[in-house]
Amino acid sequence: MLPLVWEKTATDSDGALRKVKDMRTHIGEILALFREHGELSRVDVIETSGLSRSTVNHRLGALHEAGLISAIEGGESTGGRPSSRFVLNRDRAVIATADIGATGLVVAVCDLAGEPLRHTRVTVNVWDGPERVLGEVDAALAELLIDPVTHAPAEVWGVGIAVPGPVEFAAGRVVNPPIMTGWDGFDIAGWFSGYGVPVIVENDANSRAVAEARPHHHDNLISLKVGTGIGSGLVFNGQIIRGSEGAAGDIGHTRAAIAESSEQLPCRCGNVGCVEAYAGGWALIRDLHAAGVEVDDVAGVVSLVKQGNLEAVRLMRRAGRVLGDAVADLVSILNPESIVVSGQLSECGEILLSGVRERVYQRSMPLATRNLTVAVSHLGEFGGVVGLALITADRIFAADHIDDLLERIAGRPLDIEAATVS
Ligand SMILES: [Zn+2]
């Protein structure tokens, strides 16, 4: 489970190896409990982890010394004994995040629990290429990382970047993106190496899926991002399904069922009859133009729908049915508990969702839809950055990385037995 720890201490004796491994995994386990539950008493930790009191005391001491957990004020018992309740210190440092969409990005500084503290929006086209777009992210972060009250720079522990295309997660690169000209193989993680902290590169729909799934304890969920393009993120058994090449969930370029019975519309990926060619924001703009309706961008499409423009509403309802057809088989095969829709077109609400529901309930297996909910995300434009912060925190606090963090904080090798709270 923890090969890195074993390799690091390979020159030690067998006894030392085992000792080091045990200590470090327990710290990660205990911190994971605080991330999940927030506030815990010492007894809660002992009972939930199954670890001995002395081990828990040592690990709580190390986490407390590093500032990762705080003793709760007023938690002292009458005998003047130290507090026995602790809480994750979510303000100990920040995670810098950027959710890059096709025509704009949201940059946010988030706390360690994933809550955005400060954010900004930037209008930029993803096809202007990585240097231009990531340069905008740099500029936005340079401002956001300065605390507006103290004017001190925030301490960054991780960077998370989401892109609207397939990602080779381990390498931090985009791979064969259908629309992101100039991004193929670009070293996004390397671009942010100056921070000297872990950099996570993730697909935008995957980030949204985690933001929806984690806080609500939904272990099985599909997130649909419907904006200029269309993507889906799959969280099953609490884990993102990435597939062997990072291409899982790229639903926008699967074949639309409607293409069998109507005109086969060309897609911007070069294929014909893709889901995006009927339901993507760019396709709706094209079809509105063809119908003589003036519209400039995806936000304009949403406005027309809200104003009740007949052609825009008709196309939006069709988009919903196309999406519903596309996701119906996934529902039968994977049996999610919810489908959460985000992205600019989700602002059309029921006009989009009714078509999704109609086709999913018509075409999926009854058992698979018995308790299924289909809804618009409550996180709005923050879904991407919240999910990114959670995924980046997973990496920073992973059992096989937490020792690196604690050593960096202390500025010296980990001496776990020295730290203790009684
Ligand atoms: Zn396509």
C-alpha cells in the first residue's frame, strides 16, 4: 500500500522499516478522520481508528504541533486537563485552484476543506493555447494569494488545475483533447512547479463530480457538465473513474441516438453525429444562427431560453433529450444515485432537465432509476474549484505523502515520538 515509505527507508534494518511504516500510515489515517468528520474527541479517534491510546496521543501531538488540528476552545475539563477535542485547522494553509472552461476560467484560493475564500473570473478562450491561458491563471493567483486584510502572502500547500479535456492524471498533462488546440501533452504541472508543492491536473467534469459527491456522501454519482462543450465525470464507490488513459466519461463525443433518425450534424471534433453536435453550447449557437436568431455566445443562448424565445427553447429541449439518451445506458450499467448537471446551460433549469429525465426514465432499467435524482448543481460556477481543492487535499494528505508535509512544516526530519499531547 505504501511502497514509497518502504523505499525511503530501504537501508534500515527490518525492524526500523516496520516501525516507520506504521507511524506514518497512522498519521494519514487520523488526519483522514478529521477531514471526514471535522471535530473529534480523543476517544472518538481511538474508537474509530482502533489504535492504542498512546499511538493516538503521539499522532495527535504531531498533527497539533504542525498546526493541522487545533484544540477546541473551551474544551478543557473541570480538572484543568488539556482539551480532548480537536478540529481540522482548515485555515492552516491554502490550495490554489483554477477551473479552466472553453471560454473562461474561475480562479480561487480555497481553504484546506475545499471552501473558496477568494475568487475571480477571467474571460479567455481555451484555444488561445496553454501559455496564454495559464499566464492568466498566474496573474489571477498573484492577486488572490495576498490576504486582503493582512496583506501577507498565503501559504500554498497545493495547486489544482481543471481543464475541459481528457487528462493523464499521474503525469499532469492533457492528452489528445478534441478541442484544446495546442494543449496536447503540455506539461501543466511543470508550469506551476515554482510553488514547490504538489500540482494536480484534473478533468473539469471529474472535479465537479467530487465536489457533488464528497460533502453529501454520495458514493455513486454522474456529473454532467454542459457548457460550450459537454463532459461527464463519474464517481463510483467514492472514487473517480478515469479509465486506463484518462478518457473515461468523455460523453460529448459519443454517438447521439438522434443521429440515427435525423440529420447527422457535424461535430467540431471532426466526426459527425456526436452528442455535442446537438447539445453543446457551440452547436446551439450554430443552430440558432441557421434559424435566423442573433446570438453571440453561450450566455446569450441561456438568455434567449429564459426570455422564452421559441426556437431557443425548442433546441434546449432537444439538447436535454439528446443528453438523456446519452446518459441512459450509463445509468443502466452503473446505477448511480444521482445525476448532477452543471455548466452554463444548466442555468436553463427544468427546460434542459425535463428532457434528460424523460429519456433516462424511458430508457434505463427501472431498478436503476427507482431512487435516482436528476438535478442542477447547487455549487454553480464553484463546483470545479471546490472539487479541485478536495482532490488536491487528498494528494497532500495522502498517507504516503503526509510525512513529507510534516517534515516540510517542521523544517527537519520527522521525529514523531517527540510530539505528544496528553
Ligand atoms: Zn465530436
